[in-house]
Amino acid sequence: MAAPTDSPPLDRLRELEAENERLRAGLRPRRRGRSALSAVALTLAVLLAPVAVLSTWVRAELVDTDRFVATLAPLTDDPAVQEFIADQVMSAVDAQLDFDEVVASVTAGLAELDLPPQASAALGLLRGPAAHGMRSAVSSAVSETVASDAFSGAWQLALTQTHRAGIALMQGRADSVLTVEDGMLALQLGSVVGAVSTELQDRGFALASLIPEVTASIELAPAESLLLARGGYATAVAAGIWLPWATLGLLVCGVALARFRVRAVTRAAVALFAVFGLLLVGLRVGSAAFEGMVSPATMSAEAANAITAQLTATLASTLTALAFAAALIGVGTFLAGPSRVAVGLRGLLTAGFARARAGLARHGLGTGALGPILERFRSAIALGLATLGVLIVFVSRPVSVPTVAWTTVGVLAGLALLELLRRPAESGAAPDAAPAGGPDPAPDAGPAGGPDPAPDAANSGRRSELAQD
């Protein structure tokens, strides 16, 4: 009797292989298009991220007067800044009040009293020391006033007026106390000098009443930068709101379009960490450049450092927190990936949670109907927790390292609780459902004497995978 021929199974195998090739050929253009769009979206998101951070900071600091005052008000506690303010006030006083002339007027009046020649000669000798002593007394009183708690209110008032004047200047209004003088943007000192004069008089220093209203100013920056500043102000107001959300949208779209989403998230996190780190370095370089320009010509290096540190403290904290968050996301997605280390660690965690659930069950601590529900929607709940953590960090103003750290702890605690409360289906349930009467024939068994149809099953599985992609 002739042996059965092998041609039908071989023909079927060739048909499946040809069908797989057709599926692959049809999917390649779509995959390449999605990958290209994903790469473009993620690249734009990484490039826009630092711009979004800067625009948000500029809008918060320069548009919100209360935020601006809260940022700069602590400067009056710094000794170097106190010395700088006192020097500026004394310079304004010296420009308006001639102490030598005041002493000369007093001695001239005393000389008209027909004093003895010795007394008149003594008055002449005391003019110089008296003028120097008077100026020293005023200078000491100014320094004490600037360092006192009473000056903080005047300082905050000056900051409020300055910020509102700055907004007026940026918007082109005429009621600004910031003016352009000799090609320089200048801050009027009238309110500060007036507050010092009032404080001195309240302390019983009668000579302070001789200080007139002044029109002195502090030069802040070249006027050529005014147009650039106005453009930056308008851009900050417009972009400070929508640009962060646009960046987040690009990140989400880039990850959603990627073929390997975990890998895409990891690479985006690494890129964002590098970008935020570079921006931190650039911020420090820019602060150092500013300090070099203004010291020692305008102020001391200590005062310049205190001002730049206070101005950039919130921005530096935000960048540090975002870099920290990017690092956490990168580590998390790496641990969720297919590497041997990640798989081993996940296996240890899975086994540990399984033992914990078994221990709770032995003590009669069950979850009832909640456990299977949590198991069914486990992936959706985990994704929701991660998304909630990202939104909390994203909407926090300003973002800080403690905010990121505590949000991460909260998300991890939620995931751990989910693992403890979920109840996976029992793995032994399927064999118990087999009908009586002996074991079923092996599903892979083919006709007697025929070839193993495993290649057909393998190709069908590969075809399903291709269709899902």
C-alpha cells in the first residue's frame, strides 16, 4: 500500500508564509509612518520643554505682582543687599544735601552773636569735623533703618510700585516710575528715600527733615533691551499658559504613536533629563555673567550674587524637580522593560506580593468581590495612578523636589495597595474543568503518519501579531 503524500501540508505551509509576507509588506509603510511621526512629536516636545518652563516662570514672576514681591522681599534680610541700598540712599542724599553748607550756615549764625575771638576761631576749626560727623550720623541712621524690620514694609511697597510700574512700562503706559535716562532703564528712588526720611524723623532725628524730595534713580539695564523685554513680556503672557500643555500633548502623542512605547518613554525621559540639566547649567552661567557685568561698578559681588540667587531660586528649583521627575520616569520605564534585570526584579516583586496576599488570606483578610474587579481593571488603574501623578507634578506651581518625591511615594503606595488587594484567578482552575472519560487528545496531534502541523499554528500566531500591530 502506498504511503500518503506530504504535498498538502507543505502547500499549506507555503501559503501561510506567503500570506505573512504580504501582511508584513502592507504593515511596513504604516509602521514607518507612525515611527516617523512619533520621532517628530517627541523631538519637538523635548525641544519645547525648556521654553515652556522658562515662559511659565517668566509669566509667574513678572506678571503676578504678589509672586514678584514674595520672591524679592527676602532680599532686605541679606547684609550685602542692605549695604547696597544704604549706599544708594546716601548717594541720593549727598546729591541733594550739602552737609558742609549746612554747618557753615550754623556757624555763621553763631558768629553773629559777638562771641569771643577764641570761640569764633574754634567754630571755624569745627566746621569740617562737624560736617563729617553729621554725615556719619545720617549714614549710620540710614544703615540702621535699612536693616530694621520697619524698612521691610517700605521695601515691599517699593517692590509693589516697581513691579506695577514695570508692567506699565512693558505695556507702554505713561504712568510708570521706571524711566529711560541717558540710554539706561532706571528706577526712581523717590519712594525709598521718602520712607527713610520719615523713619528717621520718627526716631527723633530732626536733621532728617532737611532731606528734600529727590528724583535720583538707579540704573538697571541698557534701554536697548526695552523692546526685547516688551516682546518677551508679550510672549510670556501668551505662551506661559498654553505652551506647557502643548508640550505635554506632544509627549503623549509621540508615545502613543511609537511602536515600542516603553522604549519611547525611556528615551524621552533621558532626553528631558539632559535638557533640564543643561538649562540649569546655562542658568548658572547667565547668573555669573550678570554678576560680572554689574560688579563692582554698580554693586558689590556679594549683593549681585544675592540678587541673582533670589531671582532664580524658583526657576532653579523647578528645573531640578523636573529633572528629578524625568529621572524617576526613566528608571521606572527601564524597570518595566524586557531587560534581564527588569524581568528579575519584577519577578521578585510579583512573588513577594503573592506571598503577602496568601498571608492575608490565611488570616481571613479577604477583599470579597473587590479583588476580582481590581484584577480585571488592574492595568487601567495603574495607568490612572501614573497619569494622576504626572498631572499633580505638572499643575504644581512652582514645581519642587519635595512635590515630585511625595507624589512618587504616593503613586508607588497606590500601586503596592493595588497589588495587595487584587485577586488573580487561580491557575489550577482550567485543568479541573476537563470532562471525564480520559484526557483529551493533544491539540497538536495530526493525522497518523502525517507531519506535525506546528508550523501552521506558529504562522497563524505570527499572522495575528502582525494584524494587531
